[in-house]
Amino acid sequence: MRKVLLVLLILVAGGVVAADRFGVRVAQNEIGKQVAAQYKLDRRPDVTIHGFPFLTQAVAGDYDQIDVSIGNWTEQGVTVGDVKIEMRGVNAPLKEVANGSSAHVTARTATASAVIPYEVIRKNAPKQVQKISPKGDDLAVQLSGDVLGFKLSGDAVVKVKPTAKGIAITPLSVGSTGLQIPVDRLQDQLTWVVPVTNLPVGSRISRIEPTPAGLRVAATADNVNLNDLPQA
């Protein structure tokens, strides 16, 4: 008899887990549909709802963390990749989600991140810039050409900074065939801006990290309403 009861308990527990996992898949698909519609995306993003069990979170309408992976994102003609949104403290009433509405879906914080490939950064650069690579918190730029009578054939180190107009890239040092050129002489000619200011959460970029694949940028917004996010 004990063995029979044990087997029944295992089956019941398995059924609850299966129902829980089915529910989380349905919710993830629904949230993905809402995000795709909000941003007019070509494909539904991947959504991951963290925490177990899911059903207790769904009934309460409160979720610890929901991650959304969008993929590519275009702003002002610049396409960035690996766009991800991490939402914490999400309030999504079950009735709202079930009806396909995002009017009252909110997040305490939402952090978006993306990678701007160096090829994209170089498209906005002066013609003397031939190659870009990471160098600690800055970038190394390979130069070739003439600027104000200076023949450039060496490397420069440039810093990156988020601004209201986009990511400003400014030289810190400029070299040419072993000769160090005064950077203030070429500051204006070798400064450029990548016109990416905001990410999908509607917040201005505040963090930039050079990586082998490109600049990883991030922005965090507080008290975000999914229905109020700007469309692409």
C-alpha cells in the first residue's frame, strides 16, 4: 500500500510540474507576441520567465525576473545586435496577459543591452580610420591618410562616451610612423559620433564596454510600463 501511495504522489507531483512548465511556455509565448507587436518586430523574441514554481507567480501577477532576447535592433539607421532586456520586479496581472493586453504590465527596473559591431562604428568614422579594436576601456584605431598636412600611418587610442547625440568617439593619442602627433591638433578631424542614443526600454545609454565583437552598450530605466515603450 505504501508503494502505491508513493507512486501516486510521484505522479501527482509530476503532473503539477508538467502543468507548471506548460503554463510558463504559454506565458512566455504571449509576452513574446506582445513585445513583437509593440516594436513591430519581424520575429517573436525569445522570452524566459525565471523562478519556480511559475503558477504561484502567475496567480499573484508578480514575477522576479523576465528576460527578453530581441536579436537585431535598428535606431536612426544604425543596426545593433544581441539586444536583450532584463526586467526585474515585473507586475503582470493574469487577466491582462490572458487577454493579450500589456496596458498594466510594469517592471520595477528594465535593463537593455546590445552590441554595436565595429564595422557599424567604422561606417560613421572619418575616412582615415581603417580598423577598430578594443583596448581596455578604450579603443585602438588604425589610421591611414593625411589630415591637416600630417601623414597618418600609425595607431590612435580613442575614448568612447555616451552623449545626447549618440556615442562620441574622441582621440586620446595619435601616432604616425613612430612620431607622436599633438592630439589637440587633430581632435576635431578624428572625432565622430555613432547615432545610437536609446535602447528598447526607452532609456538613454549609460554604460559602454568594449568587447572583441564590438561595443556592448546598456541602459536602465525604472518603473517601466510595457505599453508606454517607444516603438522602433
